Amino acid sequence: MTAAKVDLKDDDAYRAHRGEFRTLTVPERSYLAVDGHGDPNTDAFAVAVQALYPVAYALKFASKAAGRDYVVPPLEGLWWAQDMDAFTRRRDKAVWDWTLLLLVPDWLGADDVAAAVEHTRPKAPERLDDVRLEALTEGLCVQTLHVGPFDDEGPVLRELHHEVLPGAGFSPTGRHHEVYLSDPRRTDPAKQRTILRQPVG
């Protein structure tokens, strides 16, 4: 009998509701990661995405061949700037820094990722050699669900950073984290679902 395909989103960290700011603890996770800077509506951002996915699918198919299949998880991103008001107020995309992420199952490790990168090499995606395996420990976080275009996140982030966190006695301790539950290529912007997460202390 074929083992059931694992959906990595079947996890508390991928649960969020619109209008609810929920506190949770996110354990250490491993991700495929690639870094960038500037406006995400650029070729540089698209090239970074295109470097991640071939490696992710090579990992998936190797894992399936070894007897453990899973659904490639949604794209995620860490976002930061020297002045975080560039996110919450001005939305000044030119100064944003980012790391794009794809979750790696806990039964796969550095050797598996290295093999997946080499398997992908004949396809020669740009920035392939910039893709790495990164461990991320976020710990205590507050997250919510944003429904709508990415450019409409500002009011939700302002509420999170200037009302919710101070009201609960929290302050940000890590980079702003987004989980893209919808594929923007196939989803009406008004229906896009994005988890907005902030590590706190």
C-alpha cells in the first residue's frame, strides 16, 4: 500500500484567521532559502523564486522515491528594513530586504538538499548556487491572516506593531514573516490569503 502524501501545512503554524491575532510558539524549522533586496515586483524577485522551486521539487521526488511523499509547501518570506516603518507606514519597497523560503520536511537534511541542487544543475536556473538550507527558530510569535492584495497589508501590520504587540506587553524580536497560502498567479488579488507572523519577546 502506498503511504499517504504528507501535507506540511497540516500544522499549527499554518493556521490563522482574519481579524484574529493569535500567539503561538513556532519550533525550529529548516527551509530552502535565497536572499534578495528591493521591490518584490521585479525580475530579481522572480529569479529568486525560480531558483527555489526546481530544488524543492527535486527534493520531493527523491523523498517520494525513498518512500515518503509530501506536498511542496507554499512560498514564505522574511522581510525587514533598517526602518520597519518602511513596511507598516510608507511601504517603501525599494529599501526592503528579503529571504524567500520553502519548508523542508524534518526527515530531509543537508545532504539531501545538496543532491537536489546537483540534480537541478542541468536546468541551470539563475541563482541556483545561492539556494541554501537554513534553520530558523522563531519561538514565540503573533500571527494573523490577511485576505486581499499584498499592498493592503499596511493597516494590518500597523495594528499588529502599534496596538496588538504593545497591548500584550510584547516587542518584535525577529524578522517579519509571511506565508503565501494562495498562488498569486492563479488567485484574484482580493482573495489572496497571507499569514502575517511576527516573532516577539
